[in-house]
Amino acid sequence: MTDVKRESSLEPEKREFAHTEQGSQSEDYDPKNRLQLAESNPNAKLANPLAGIPHAKLEEQALQFAHSHGLSEHADLIRKGALVAQDPLGFDSLSQLTPEEKAELQREQTHRWDQPKTLYYLVGLCSMAAAVQGMDETVINGANLFWPKQFGIGSDSGRDQWLLGLVASAPYLCCAVLGCWLTDPMNRLFGRRGTIFITATLSWLTCFWQGVTNSWPHLFAARFVLGLGVGPKSSTVPVYAAECAPAPIRGALVMMWQMWTAFGIMLGFVADLAFYHVKDTPNITGLNWRLMLGSAGVPALFIMAQVYLCPESPRWLMGKGRYLKAFESLCRLRKTKIMAARDQYYIHTLLVAEEQVKPSGKLRIFELFTVPRNRRAALGSFIVMFMQQFCGVNVIAYYSSSVFSQAGLGNIQAILGSWGFGMLNFIFAIPAVYTIDTFGRRFLLLTTFPGMSACLLITGMAFFIENIHARTGVVAAGMYVFTIFYSPGEGPVPFTYSAEAFPLYVRDLGMSFATATCWFFNFIVAITFPRLLGAFTPQGAFGWYAAWNIVGWCLILLFVPETKALSLEELDQVFSVPTRTHAAYQLREVPIWFKRNILRQNVERQPKLYEHDESRRTYAPPGSGHA
């Protein structure tokens, strides 16, 4: 079904939805306040589309939905699922449910990791995709020790340093200017699985291509095309996981993207070590670095083999009008059919609501920046994505072997030192699944940035040490402790923050903007660091990024609100606070915090900046807000 046909098929339901909204105002809200909220914030209509609808009316709508979308044989399940979707935690009070169905829904809350094997198979697919991305990022680290000399750009001249940075950063340039912006059309045309298959195929082909290049422009071209595999994949896989995962474990599963990317980073260093001592053959020069770059394509083959064994995203299928297929997909991804029916009706209702409030495609991109609530979310996402690159972590990921060599280590010891960074990055990414929802995004950032700044400063100053053993020890320690600070903070927070900050009706565009920001500044860091290292020396280069961590701490303090465990309504409230008001409040908090926690004085706190209404808390359903 085309998008035009889908929109026309939703017209009666959109009118019914609007009528229901008007008819239920008096039961839940003051009509004047609700109208003002809807006019000022389109996301308010998406917060709880089923709220306030009488049960009899809701059952009637659910049955009509089932019969009109080819789900007649499941009509009774859809009817009961709609009632559960209206209040997911209030199922005990529904007389329409059997005791067995109530027990199943209760078990979903108490045993949240008791899920079908198909869901865990899908998690394995997403984890493999993340690992491919991590390998793509770090196999170049070890290869940088060899290919520049072979291709005639291995000197310390400014030209050669710029060319080294250009080749290393080529995938991220492609991601920023092309790859990320292809995500939306590719997903619309090919679906989530199709996009993942295409990008995995591109990764495999370009990794092989890198291994057979014979000049630096040739290698640059191969790595640039690699960005077409990296960019859309980095945007699609977390969305695919979110759309398929049940609500109780969705956050943890989406967080695993960062953890398994860190695993792939470590795996890339393992490949560098494994192929380091491979000798050239009579016909092949530089076989070791060619195998390093080519090895990143091997996990992509596994993704290509298994992606079509997983179900397609139910949300994408429903967006294309394929409701029966979506129900079959949900039945494979949920423990019971009542859960599948609940999620299907909720996603459908949200699709109808989105169609009602969503502006035309030409206007949506402007609404991302012209609507104050959206603009503040974009600013917060921009800051955390920008600082993920300018905190200095990718300097270590891409060039740590070169840095260790400058510190006095041999090549193999330099790659071993880089592997230590990759291992720590993976190990300390594991607890981030717990800490990000326990301590909050803003708290983790504000507490880890000072530590990262100090570690980079120590790493840079270590190059003044004349004793080679002491120098390499301090450089390694500085990098490793930096990684320990980075992994639970600026590592997982940016993608999580960006995914939840934007309103549902512009979330797909918001994520494209945030991801493009990430890859663009990734490119800037990767292309400039070799020249920065030559012009500033290691002391100045690491000091530069240490200073940026202090700048990042100030930006986060002033302009990045907390989003931990907030409902859609609460997120609207948080991002509706004027930027100047939020910044002024946080500045006043600094001396209060210092007096209370450092000087141990009894200082009166400020009034809370936000007062959340605990009676109305609605959370985004599976896969909400993605095109």
C-alpha cells in the first residue's frame, strides 16, 4: 500500500479520533486548558490517545479496526488488547480479561526478561550490527602504522598529516553529508530489515575493497563508500530494536547498541593484533594492514545471513498498511497474543494521532527549529552529540597506536596498548545499562566530564617525562582512566538522550539531525588530529581536548535538562521552560551545591524548576515516533 493510500485509509479513523478527543475532554481535562496545550504543543495529542474513552466506545472502535484491517479472526483479542492498551498497568480491573490473561500480563511486569526466543535472536542481530560498526571504526587504528608509508604519505609534513586524517575520516564525512540523510528514504522503501541488509552488504563489500586498494585516493574512495553502510545502519538498528522490544525492557535493549559497539571496537584491536605479523607475499605488499581492514567485513556476512530470519518491525508494517503481517510479527516477538493485540492497537492509535498532528514533509524540518520546545530538544541533543566527539574519545579510538608509538612503544606494544583501551571501553559500558536509568543522563555527564578533562591533561603532560618507561606508563594510565570515565557517561548518553528528547511527530527528523551532528564532528576530529598532533605536539593536542571537556561541562550544566524516566507530558514540560530561565536556575544551583556538599552548610534550596503531575504519566509505546 502506498503512503497516499494509507493516508486516505486513515481519514475516517482520524475523524473518529478527533471526535473522541472532543467528546472525552470534559471527563479528564478542562477544555480550555487542553485546547491551549494542543495548539501550543502538537505532541500533547500524542501523549495518551486512548485516555478518557469509555470502555464501550473503545471496544466498538477496536472491533471496527479489526474488521476493516483484515484482522476479523482476531477481533476479540484486539478488543481486549485495546482495553489493556488504554491503561497498561490497570489490567487487573478489567472484567473482560480471563484469569490466565491477567496472569500473563502480571508476569510480564515481574519477569521482564522472560521473552520469546525470537526476540533474543533479534537482539543478537542488533548486537552483531553494533559490533560491525565498532570494528569499522578501529581496524584503521592498527593499519595507520603501515599503509601511509606504502602509499607515500608517511612523512611528518603538513600535507601528509592532512591526507592521513582525510583517509581515516572518510566514512564519517560520508555519514554526515549523505549516509544519515539516506536513512529515512531507505527505511520507507526497504523497511528496517532491508536497510540493515543493504548496509551490511555495503560494509562487507567496502571492507574487501579497502583491502585491495593501491593508492591513498583509492583507499579514500573505499572508505568514503563505507560511510553509506555505517550511517544508515547506526540510525536504523537502534530504531528496529526499539520498535520490536516490549516496553519493560526496551530501554535496556536499545542501550545495548553502545555496549556492543564498544565490543566491536575491542574486536577491531584484536584483528590488528592478529594480523600484525603477517608477512608480505611476492605478489602482495602490505598484506597485514589489508587483512586488518578486510576483517571488519566478516561479521557483516553473519548479519546478511540472519536478518531475514527475524520478523520485520511491526510499526513499519502497520505504517505500510500491512496489519495482518504486523500482528504475526508481534506474535513472534511477544510471549502471548494478548500482549501482541495490546501493542498493535496502541501503535495503530498512535499512527492515526500522528497523521492528525503531523505537518507536511516540507514543514516538519522547519518545525524542528522554529517550535521552541523542539528547538530546545535539538540544542540539548546537539550538545551531547557534539561533545561525544570533542571529548577526545575518538582521538584514542582512531590514533591511539600512533600516540603510543610517539610515547616510545614499539608497534606491537602500541597496538596492545590500544587493545587495552578497547577492552576497558567494553567492560565499563556494561554497567551503563544500569547506571543510565539509576543516576540519570545529566548527572552522569556532569560527574564524568571533569574526570575526562583531568585524564587528557595528564596524558598530554606525560610527554614531558624523559624516562621512556615512566612516560608510556602515565600515557597508558591517562588513556585508560579516561575510558573508565567515558564509558558510563558520554558513551551511552548521547544516543539515548536524543532518542527520547524530541516529540513523537518529529522524532525521526530529530534523530537524523542528531546522528548527522555526531558523524560530522567525528569527521572533524578524525581529519584534524594528525595535523593537530604535529602542530601542537602531543601536549598541546591532548590539552586542547581537555579544555573542550570543561566547555562541555558548562554547556551541559546550562542547556541540557534531565530526561530520566520522564513521561511524554513531563518531557514537554521540561523542554517548554525557556532556555534563559533554565540556564539562570542552573547557575544559581552551583554555589548552593558547593555550600551544601563541600562546605557542609545548611543552605536553603531553590524552588523546583519543574513540578510534574504524577496523576498523568504516559510513556511512548513500542516504536513510537519513527518513520
